[in-house]
Amino acid sequence: MGNTALVTGASSGIGAEIARLHAAKGGNLVLVARREEVLNKLKSELENAYNIKATVIVADLAQPDSAEQIFAATEAAGIQIDILINNAGFGGHGKFHERDLAKDQAMMQVNMVSLVKLTHLYLQGMVTRNYGRILHVASTAGFIPGPLQAVYYATQAFVVSFSQAIAQELSDTNVTSTALCPGAVATGFVAAGDLDGTSMWDKAASPESVAKCGYDAMMKGELVKINEASLNFMVNWVVPFLPRKTVLKMSQQTMEKSN
């Protein structure tokens, strides 16, 4: 049984912390992101600290052929991927009709299309070997619509649904699919998505805690994992029983800026 994990969005935040967790357990890594210098620094850190092998692949998942290029690179290097961490993703703030459509299309490419492609490419080998773990880093945004982040929330709903569906398809194998659905996390996601000033990030969780929560859930083969008990209760036992318009108003309020 192999123990090599491919992590997208590995240069910072949850992705980097998951890479550190896996390396600490003696696992090899394929680190994927756009920033080569940062990836090489992480590679050196992990190889020196844990005596593992880390491979860097520079790729922009907003590009339509990026998933195929990543897969081709691992195949050419003879690297078998046993664990796939689909962590890369980004959001964006504003009313849908006022936003740059190209930015939302890039968001859909990264958050959904490239994720699906990577899963399809690596899942086939996992099923053939009858072992594999897949972690889709989604969000509690996947359980409700998101005014002022309409496309981002919709992409997360897609990921949560997709992950659960393939998990059921794989239920007679030793391959699992887990959706990690954290609430707000203190990462570069906030600045990148123009979300500074929104109340949702007042009490954000640390990327370290979220990474451990997701990694452990993935290794156990859990279906969906929400990182906080209060969020789990809200998503499963409060939101479903509220009027839809109330949910939409509450959701929009968390995205409205105070400045």
C-alpha cells in the first residue's frame, strides 16, 4: 500500500498544513500550486524535517489543461498517487451582475472543473489498486446559497454533492471520498477574495486545526466533516427548518462589509 499524497493549493493555508501533517506521518508528497519559490521552500522544509520525498509541480488550475498536465507529470515521474487532496480554490465578493464574469469563470474552473478532472484522472488507478483516499476541501458555504458570493457558494454546493455521490459509488471498494466543510478559516482566502471587513471572519479557525480535522476524517473515510460542532448543528438542525428567505437574508448579512 502506497502513501503518496498530491495536494493542490499546497503553497499556504490548509493545503500547506495538510502537507505538513502527511509528511510528519512519513508520507511522500506532490506539492501543486502556482508559486514555485514557495513550493520549493516547503519541499525543503518537509524533506529535511521528516526524511520524505516531496515533488513540486507548478500549475495554475484556472487553466483548462492544468489537470491533465499535472497527471502527465506524475505519470512521467512514475509517482503513484494514493491520496488526492483537492484543496485549491478561491472566492470573490460582490453582486453577481456587477462582478467580472471572467473572474467567476476562473473560479468555476478551479473550484469545480479542475477538481473533477483531477479526481477522474487519479481515481481510476485507486480503484484498480483497490486503495485510495480523496479529500475535497469544500466549505459550509456548500449548504446554503450565498448572496454577494453567489458563484463561490454554488461551487461549494457542487463539491459537497459530487464528493458524496462518488463516495457512494465507491462504497464496495477500499477507496473513499470525504468532503471537508469548514466555516471561516484564517488564510489568504480572505484577502484574495476581497472579503476583508465581512463579519464571517471575526472568529476564524486556524488552518492547522482545520487541516488536522480534515486529514483525520479522510483517513477514517468519513463522508462529510464540519470542523466545529456549532456549525454542524446550525447546518443540519437549524438552517433546514428556517424559511428560505430568512436563510438568504442571514447569509447575505454575513457577507456585507462593515467598512
